Amino acid sequence: MDNVKWFFSRLKPYWYLILLALLGSLLESVGTTGISLVVKNLVNNVFLVKDYQELIKVVLFLLTFAFLNQLGNFLASIFINLYSELEVKKTRKEVFNKLLKAEYSALSKNASGDIITRLISDMQTYRSLLGEHLPKLFRDPITVVALLGVLFYRDWLLTTLLGVLLPLLGFAVRYFGHKKGKYIRRLQENVGMMTQSLTNVLRGYENIKMFSSEKEFLRWFENFNERVFRASMKSILYSTANSVFNYAFGYLVVSVIILYGGIRVIQGDLTPGDFVSYITALFLIHQPITEVQKGLMEVRASIPILTRIRELLHIPQETSGDITFQGLKEGISIRDLSIRLGQEILLKGINLQIKKGEKIGIIGHTGSGKTTFLRALAGLLQYDGSIKYDDVELKEINRESFRRHIGFFTQQPFIFAGSVRENLLIAKPDASEEEMKKALELSVCDFVKSLDDPLEEGGRNLSGGEMQRLTLARLFLKNPDIIFLDEVTSAMDVKTEQIVLKNIFEFFKDKTIILVAHRFSNILLCDRVLAFKEGRIASQGKPQEVIKFFLQQ
């Protein structure tokens, strides 16, 4: 029921478009109903009496009603598709915006393949619900009601008897709708898994080749592919069975009517014109009734998709304080910092003071909490304890103003499809060409010939070291007050690393740097080094002292 309430609340802004679509549906039903009424005169006054004037009149009426029918169909289709596309466009934007502003830990729990499926495939199902299935519930019923009026007018007793069969249609809606909905949700979930499998293959193609693991990945893909196939076929099975039921039911009703009406015509209780008019209305009403029943089934089946879309719209969002951050003035104070991920404790009891302009190096074995510590200081993770920037708690600082003054170099360089210029401008949208070229020079991006050089998705046309250097150029361009560096030179050769490190420490000599590295060459330039072990600071001091301690562990 919550999904239904949410769904109709989404339609409120488009009430005027829906009214215009209803007007079109009304014209369409008038045209259809008029055709069924004119048929009586065609049979009685033209075919039997052979009146030429009546023939002209009937033809004119038929053309008029046909025009109204098609005009209504045009208006209804245009406005239905207009509000459907507007709503899907709006929802897609809202979901994408929610993803961009989602809490880091909340978003990282979701598989990327599932998110992609929800944003693309589920949205297409939502579009079908809005533009195809729902309109059947307010468009075709108008025609059904109008044609029912014709049927009651021609023979009220027979039409009343037909109403006894309606519960069968209700049963079909409930049964087929429930079954199809179950398998549509399962289908979308499996499509998400298959998308994730494909994403993994594209990301790790070289490793798959080198380990000759094509068969393993093919087996995993076949597993998801088989699940998609089964769910899709079961969804199609129940949809087709519903369609067969509708048509079989319709032909049964028509057969009974022909038998009953034929007897009455033979006995003289009914004129041929009345009977043909009744049969025409019955044939015309069969399709809209079938569409209404099919629409009810499809709407019921699509409800689970609304849950999947709403889950993304309600993904936990980043919280932000009200205090504007204007740059670090004194330093960073950390007290009893702890971070949990489920039942696992990643950091515990971290206490540290970092002065403005200090260069802090961090070493430690894999999984010791180094990257988690950087993410916490950058405001990406929820934490217990205290992180203060100039005596102001991080949670109370406005995130947008805070991030204008920080730079974060992650272990996985972010390169998107576009030009070098476009990749740099995300760091400083108003940067001049001179500033961008200077940033490229400082990060030793000698492989860049022009700011308009094309870059492929994920930096596929770059080496690992080139991606790191291009990503680092963004930091030089932004020139933030606080810089977080996570394995900044891990993919660079020794000579390039020396130049890059020299440039970093010279260019940011007055800035605060917190640098995570496995290479000792990175941390030797730092003022102080921290050694992390099992989520704690095991040692801190001068670089040589901490390196000696670390090697003895």
C-alpha cells in the first residue's frame, strides 16, 4: 500500500496532463460508442430497406465518429507519454543526485551492477508502468462504460447475466499479477548480478587473460544468465497465460451471445440491426476490457519495482554541519577515534595532534587501518570519538565548504572518458590553460601533448603511473589547504617518483599533508611518521625511528 500511495503522490504534479489525456480518452470512447450505435441503422435502414439517403447519413456519421476516435487516441497518447517521460526524467535525476550525495559507507554496501540495473532497467519498467499499464486503468474504462451503456440499451437482461462472469477476470488479475510480479523482481535482481559480473570482466580483463580464468568467469556469467532466462520465461509464461485466458474467455462470451441472440432474431424478438449493433458493441468492448484486466495485472506485477526505486531514493544521505570552513588555521585534533563496519572494528582509540603545515607519513601492513584513517579525516566515514579542525568538530562543519579546502588522492585514480582538459576541470572549473599546463608540469605529465587529448573510460589508454600523475595534477591545480595522499607514487618508476615527491613537498610546503605509503621513499620527507597496527597507532616519531620499529615487527 505504501508503494501505491508513493506512486500516486508522484503523479500529482502532472494532474493537468492526465486530465488532457482523459479528455482524449473521452473523445476516443465517444467515437467507438458512436460506431456501435450507427451499425443498427446500417443493417435495418440500408441493408434491409435499401435507403440511399440513410446510406449517406450512416457513412457521414461513421466518418465523424472515426475522426473523433482517432483525435482522442492522438491526444491521449501524446499527453500520457509526455507525463510519463517527464516523471521518469525527474525520478532518474533524483536517484542520480541521491547517489552522488549518498553517505560513502551506505553506497559502498551496494554492488555497482545492481545500482546500474536500478537506474536503467528498473526505470524502463517504471516508464512502462506510467505510460502503458496505468493508462489502461483510466483510458480503456471510459470506453468500457460507454459500450456497456450500449449493451444495456440493446438488451439489459443479457448484459446483466454477463456481469456474473466478471469475478473470473478479478481472479485472473490477482493470480497472474502476483505470479508475474514475483518473477519480474527476481529478473531485475539477476540482471543486476549479471551486470556486476560483466563490470568485473571489463575491469579485470588483463588479469582474466593472464590467469587463463575465462572458463571460471564464463561459468559465473552462465549461472546469472540462466537465472535471468528462467525468471524472464516464467514472467512471459504468466503474461502469455493471462492473454490466452482473456481471449478464450472473450470468445466463450461471444459464442454464447451469438447462440442466444440468433435464437431471438429467428423468433422475431430482436431485429437484425439491434443484434448486429449488440454484437458490434460486444466485439468493441472485448479489447478495452482485456486491456483493463491486463493493465491491472501489469500494475500489480510492477509494484515490486517501485520498492527497488524507492530504496535508492531513500539511500542514507551525507549529513552536513552549519559551520563554514575557511581553511586550517591551527591544526587537527583527534580524540578516541573509532570506526566500525558492521561487527568489525577498523580503528580504535586513535589520539593524535597534527599542526598546520605539518607533513605526516603513515605506514603499516595491509588492513591496519591506514586508508580508513584518511577517509575518516576527509569526512567520508561515520565515526565515534572526535575529529576537530581548529577546535570545530568535523560533524559540525559544512561539508561543501570543507571539501573546497581539502584534496584526496585515492589508491584507485579516477579517470573518466573525455579530454585531459575535462578531467582536470573537475578540480577547478574556472582554471585557465596556463594553470592546467603548470599542474601537468608539476605532476610530470610529459605524456600529455594537448589539453584536448582524449582519455578513455578508466584511463585504459594510460599506464598506471600515467593515471596517477594525471590524477595528481588535479591536486596541484586545486591547491588545497589539507592534502590526503594514499599511495601517490605506487605505480611510478623511481626517477619519476623522486621528481613528483620533490614537487609535492615544495609546492605544498606551507600546507598540511597526510601521506599513506608502503614505499619508505615517500615518508622520509615527512616531519613525523605514524605506524599503524590492527587499527591503532603502534608507534610515532621521526621517519628513521618509526621505519626501524616497523621493520622489527
